[in-house]
Amino acid sequence: TIECIDGSDEKSELCGRRILVRPTTVPPTTAVPRCELPEQPLNGSYSVVSESNTTQTDHVYLNYTCDPGFKLDGYSNVLCLEGTWPDKMPRCVQTCRLIKHASIEYECTEDETEKPRPCNVEETEGTIVKTSCRKPNYFSPVELPYMHCQQGMWSSGPICTAECGTLPPKSTPLVLKGSTARFGEVPWHVGIYYKNPVSKKHVQICGGSLISNTIVLSAAHCFWNENTQRVQDVANYAVAVGKLFREWNHPDDEPFAQKSDVSEIVVPKLYRGLELYFKNDIAIVRASRPFEYKLYVVPVCLDFNEEFSNIQLRNGNRGKAAGWGLTTGMVGSESSILRVINLPYEDYESCLNLTPAASSRYITYDDKICAGTLDGEALCRGDSGGGLAFPSSISGRMRFYLRGIASTSPPTNDQTVCNTHSLTSFTSVIKFEKFIKAYWYP
């Protein structure tokens, strides 16, 4: 061997050449980061959909769900890849269930500065609900507060009141004898129909006044059987609102009319019909399904304040009444179109003086009021049960308040069944406050 200049003992041809020295051991490979499972969320849980843990890859795929009363904030499916989870993991937040009322419109937001969005049935903690009364059929005398979802409860429950006793804008009138009738002229007027079991037709027999979306006030004698001294079967009756024409299925009514069977009829316990001269002649009629308030379907106002009643019920003040009853007092003269009439109120003394002696026994002081004239403006058969409503301006808006329910009028001595030249007696609504309030839910 030859000793090289660098002192190494190499062959001469290797002197000065660089030698590559290979390690005798294999270096360790870098491990793929592992996906550690997170803690289960509060008020919820996750399940592992799939996972893989090899030297080549590592992933975990989770599906999150929440307990009842809680809603997921974030995506329900989460993927971890090589040890990296999303920055924001799903969480279960408490919710408030929003039970919507037909009288209110709802808009939701998470921030008062954000553009509102439609509300969901379940809204999460912190959601703000902006509410407003659904116009033109509902209103509130005060500003409605925002609703805040806090600890599973809403901070407030706004209430909107149904507009009552209001009339829609005037439309083209149908001129009748001394009166005009329009769709919506008396939007609280209800047609009471008897379901004839023989002809299978609905026959209009009486009227009524809508006081809530299911309750109608009418006259007890419309449903009373004088032979059995009982109210007839509710299955025999049906009611309709929003109608102008008497016929049950008149095609021109269809865009506006709403109809229902009757589920309950209640009359005062002491009502005995003709036996007691139609004393306590009032009936609660419950529709089987609720009516929807529309432009031409509006409940009449009720107010039991005696002072306010006395202001409205002064001699000469006119109340609005309507019906499809006889127009001449003769059988067969029923009106095919709703007739509207404004009748002047007469106090008890005037009423007795203007009523034939034979009929004065029907004018009972403690539960009747009178209205009408002697010149042919009167209600007749078929108009019974209809309301007599008087107008008053309340907060700048004209509203009609129900004061009477058409009960009786004196007959004539000939073949006619109705004396159109007489006053009509009405059951006084204010006298039956407790009876009405037991069933009336505005």
C-alpha cells in the first residue's frame, strides 16, 4: 500500500478521492399525527361514522346530534384529518319553540342590525323575534316588544287583538228598497241555515253576529222546539260568514264566504220560548271550525260598560241591522240579497206606547230593547237572531258595538206573518254579560 499525503493508507488510485460512507441503520419514519376524539358535547352526543389509523393516513368522521330542546350550532358532520379538527366544533344550544299565532307576523334575527329572516319552529338561544300585528284584521293599542330566546323561554308573548266592528272600503253598492248592501257592509253578520233532511238543502232561517272566530250570538228561538221544549239537534244546523246572497252555494259568494257545521248551541237555562214570551232569547252558537278574519269577515265589538251603552242607546240613535228576511211581510218575499237597515233606538216607554197592547207582553223591561219605525223600516221573519250594532268613533276609528239581538215583532191580523209597520224588540246584550263571557274568547 501507499501512504497518501493525508496520512491514509490507500491504494495509489484512491488517494485524494472522496469516499461516500452509507449508514448501517435505517432512519426512523415521521409518524402521521393522530386524531384524538374530542369530549362529548354538552346536551348532545356524537357517533363515529368512520375512522382510519395507519402509517399512511389518519382520519375520523363524526356525526353530532342534540338532546330534545337543544339545536346544533354548526355542521352536524365533522371530519378530522391527520390530527386537525375544524376551528369551530359543533355545540348544542338551548332552543325556544315558536308557536305562531294567526294574528301576528314574525321575523327573526340574531342581531338587531341584521336583515330579518323568516322564523323557524325552533329558534336558538339569543335569537331576536320582531313581531307586528297582521293587518288589517288585527291591531295592538301599544307597541309590540321584541321577543328574546332566553334559557328555553321567550321573554314576552305579544298579543294582537282582532279588529272588531270595522267596515271595509266601500265597493259598488247593490241598491235595495231603501237600503244598500255590499260585500262587507255588515262583515260580522252570520247566516244561520237549517239542513233540510228531505231536500238535502241548506235553508236560511235566521241571522247571527260573529263575536270571535268560532262563536256566534243569535236568538234562542231560532233553535228551539216548542213541542219538546228543547234545543234541536246541532247536526241540523250550519253557519256561514262573508255572504251577500241568501242561497247557501251562490257562486258570487264563493271568493268571500266561509262555512261551517255547528258543534254546540247553548241557550239560557230559563229560556222557555213562547211560554215566557221569549224572555232570555239569546243563543251561543259554536262553529265546528274557526273562521279566518278577512276584509269581509270581522267580528262585531262587545262592550259591557253601562255608561258607554247608555251613550249609544239614546232615542233616535241609529243602529245597523241586516238580514235576508221577508221584505213585504208576506210569505215568499224573502230577500235573495242581504238587506241592510239603520234602525233608530226607542227607549222602553216609547216602545210600549208604539207597540200594540196585545204584543206589549213581549217587550220585557229587564232584557229587551227596541228599535225601528212605523213607516215600513223593520225586521221580519228570517231576520231573527241578527244583531243591532251602534257606531262610535274610538281612537279615530269608527267601530260598531253589538247592543241587541233581533227577537220579536208584532204580527198583523191578516194573512201576513210580519208587521213591517212596527218596532222590533231585541234581546239586550249587556244584560247577558256573564252568559256571553262564559263562551266568548276574543
